[in-house]
Amino acid sequence: MTAMTETVLNALSTNSFRATMRVVRRLFAFAILAIPDIACADDASYQLLNTYPHEPALFTQGLELYQGKLYESSGLYGHSKIIARKFPPSATDSITGTALPANIFAEGISQYRGKLYMLTWRAGRGLIIDPQHFKLLGVFPYQGQGWGLCASIVEGRADHFVMSNGSDQLQRLAADTMKLLSTVSVKEDGKAIDNLNELECLGDYVVANQWHTNNLLIIDGRSGEVLKKLDLSALASAANKTTPLVPEAVLNGVAYDASNDSWLVTGKLWPTIFRIKFTLPALPLQPST
């Protein structure tokens, strides 16, 4: 066992976070009861279906739906945590989760084969976590900074993860070993698009937040080409009306809901989660090899 694994394991095994989770539980229940209706004009490129309360103390880095629960990683040194709650939420739902060591900055998360994979920004190590009991199952290395992570699963092809690092590059990691397979530059009309952040994969599609913008990018994960760009400024404005947002309270957090082919989006320190629906553009045909 490495020193880092032991440190993280000790932190995840303590009960010191229980009091904090009780505070989050109370705040979340209050948000459900007190949040006002939000009117938001839909952009032509997407439809707003519903809104839900979101704890505005969470510095959202990753969002993932799995087995009826919404998992969320919240960043910042000394405050990083991963939590889960039933979704859609109600005032009586409990929130479970655990804190991370003070030297860990939680980043993007992805569910794969019943386990949660989480990045840790500049630590160069990812964590594999049991989503039921929040126990550390393993640690994996990665190259550079870790921002967003998603699992790409396509029938007839080996599974892989896609990872962002804040640049225009997406890394492909082998799902079984987490070793780097290849990189691809994300471009729109030939221009590199950087600040790629939180990710969600759906087959060969990669849906990405672009840091410090209100853009949600739909990317061809094979070529890196931006196929569509959604401007979610209206959602940011609606969130700001409920709770005035600080400069770092940017759009971040995207999760696909297969039950009705919709997407959940939110932001760091936002008071609201939005459910939206949009049409994915067709993937270009690739030449046969």
C-alpha cells in the first residue's frame, strides 16, 4: 500500500464527517422547501424540463447518476467531499458521503462497472471508491492535471475512459488498466477549444463543460470535433436570481439520465440543478480501416 493510499484510506474510514453531513442534510431539506419557481426562457437548441434544489455550498466538480442516486464530488482543498442522494430529491431524503484529506482537491467522477472513479486535480492520482459505503477500493495514476472524467462504452469495442485536464486535449485511458491510450485535440471549425472541464460520455459522444463559460459542448470523442454548442447562459442567469453567484460559481456538472434521455446540469455553488433535453447531432461516418 502506498503512502497516499494509506492516507486516503484512513480519511475515508473515519467518522469525522458525520456531523458535516448532518449540516448538509438540514440545508438541503431547507432548499427543497424554500426554493422558488424559476422561469427561464428556453434556448432554441435545448428544452428546460424541470428544476431541482442544489446545495449552494457545494463546489461542484463531478455529477453522476447511478442506480437512482445522484453522486457529486465537491472540490477545494480542506473541503473536498463526495456525496450521494436519491434523485429526484425530496425533503426527507438522507445524504450520505465522506470527506477527503485536506491535501486532496476532488475533481470529476464517473461510474464504471459498479465503482466510482474520481480525479484529484494536481495530485496525479485517481481514487476508486465503493459507491455504497464510500470505501477506498484502489488508486490509479494519471498524467498531468485531472479535471473531468467519463466512461465511454460502445458495443463491440473495448471500454475506455475520457479525461480532461483543462487544456484542449482529451486523454483516452484503458478501462482495465487506466493507462494512457491516446490523446485527441478538441476543435471547433479548426480552432482548438481549451478549458475543457466536467465530462459525460454517451457512447462516442463526449459532453463537456468549458470552464468559465456557459457553453456545453457536444464533441465527437473519436475525432475531437465540436458537433454542437449549447449556450446555457439563461440557466446561469436563473441560478443567479435565486442566489447571487460569485465569479467562481461557474457552470459545471453534467449527468445523463437514460430513463428519459435527458441531462442534469448545474454549477459550482449554484442553488439549482436543471433538467434539460436536446437532440444529439449525428456522428460523422469514419472511413473503414
